[in-house]
Amino acid sequence: MLRSVLRWLLLSLVFVTLGITGGYWYLNGYLDTPLSGGDKPRVIEVESGSSLTKIAHQLADQGILKQPVLFTAYARLTSQTRIRVGEYQLDTGDTPRALLERLMSGKVIYYQITFPEGLNFKEWLSLIARQPKLTQSLGGLATPVLLEQLGIDIDHPEGWFFPDTYRYSAADTDRDVLLRAHARMQEVLDDEWKSREDGLLYQSPYEALTLASIVEKETGVGSERSQIAGVFVRRLKKGMRLQTDPTVIYGLGDQYKGNITRRHLKQETPYNTYMIKGLPPTPIAMPGREAIHATLHPAEGDALYFVAKGDGSHYFSATLEEHLQAVRRYQLQRRSNYRSSPNDSSQDK
């Protein structure tokens, strides 16, 4: 009797061992078998709120993953169920094991959006709206409402977002990108403000940001930023009007059709620096780090005027007479073909 029991226990142990071994080899074979239809790379998307079970069955319905129940059972047994939202690329030859590792790693597909220096906030929103993989949550909102949705403590958006290239995934929103750009601008402005030169007239970093936006719009050749900033700083110190076209254009808004007229230069707006003294009330664009640095480290010299030469560079003058000669020399073409320049025909006081 005892022998029969021992024989039965031994046989049971053998069968259990064989079953476990067979199951182990079967599971590993399954996990290491390439996914169906994997002859070319594919992209799958994990949406917010999706579970691993849901994704497994979706892939099964698409003919990509076989035995989704076995796949999710293995994931649970190995505590691999916390997947990240976003898009994932499946490469040729990928297996269920590789798929699970990728979903767990969060190595989603990233896209890029580049904001060049000198764009205004309206142009930023237009650029953002053209990103097909970026979730749009702010489109069509009035500016005050948009700023409230962003949750940032500013009254006017211009100048407060740093021009750069930002990465985003399909899980990101336009709000996410703007918040990153705003945080980056705060960081850059704070860093540059701390190292500013002594003796400047700015009462706050915001005033420096405002002038930097003008320097950015006036600059056609990067090496001239500090010279242009120097001209504006000296004009401010002397109480002269800045007389710069980009501020006029910004103040005109949709009225501007590509060409500034004499009527525009006499039109009263808070941004018409031919009419007002000092800085406009806000920045007029998003300046880059170089423009901010130049504004806080303006070049020394005696130039009070500059005129566009037609190739992006400028001719700088210390006297009105020299400046008027330069205007006659270089501005033979239509004004709209040039970057603007401070013009002091009225000899501002």
C-alpha cells in the first residue's frame, strides 16, 4: 500500500514538473515569437485611462498580438502593468516581451516644435495649432481666459515665452508646451538679470524684457544686437523717443498690411514710439537669450541712430546729419524691404 502511494506521489511530481517545464517553455516561446504582421515598423497609441488589458485586446483585434489573456497574465505575474500614455513604435521583429518592456519603459515617440526668436504670442498660438500630434486645449480662448487656464501670474503674454525647440509626445497638450516655455523664459531672464551691467535705467527685469523684444525685432545680423541695444539705451538716457517701426506695427495689430505709412507713424497707440517717450507698455515679441543679454550688456559708443542697409545689417550714426545722409544712401528702395531704424527728423527732446 505504501509503495502504491509513493509511486502515485512520484508520478504526480513528475507530471507536475513536466507541466511546469512545458508551460515555462511554451510561455517563453510565446513571449519571444515576433508579433504578427511585423514586416514593417508600426505605431500604437496608449490613450489616457487605458489599461494594459485594454491595450492587449485592442492589439489582438488589430491582428498584432496573439493570446492577449496570456500576455496580460504574464504581465501581472511579473508586476509589469503600469504603462505610460503616449505613442510607441513597434519595430520589425518585436516580440510580446519587447512590447511589454517598451510599454513599461515609457519610451514614447517624441515630436519637436520650434519657436524662432521674434515671433509674437499670436504667431506662437498659430504655430502650436498646426501641430497634429499635440492635443489642443486652448484654441479659440480669449487671451485673459487662456492665461487663466495656464495658471501663470501675468497680465499680458507677450515676451513671456522663451523661443526654443521643445519636445512633446502625443500625451502632451498645448498648455504643457506653453508652460515649459514660460518657465524657461523666467529662468533665462532671471539668470541674465543677475549678471546685468551697472548703470542701466531698467526698473525691473520686465522693462529689460520689453526692450529686448524690440532689439530682437530690429536685428537682422546677430552680431549687431549689442550695438542696437546701445543705441536704444542711449536714447532712453537722453530722453529721446525710441522711434522704432516694430513697435508701431505691433500697436497697429490687424490694421498693418505690410507697409508703414506716415499716417501710421502719427497714429496714437500705446506702442507708437514715434509718439510716446520711453518704453511701450509691454514687450512686442518673444526675444531670445542673445537679445536679452545684449539689452543688459549694451555696446558702448556714441551712436544714436541706425538705418538698414538692405542686407540685414545697419549703418550706425552719432549725429542726425550723418544719419540723414545714410538714409538717403541706403533707403532708395521701398521702406518695407528694410528693417526699421530710429529716425529723429523731429529732434525729440
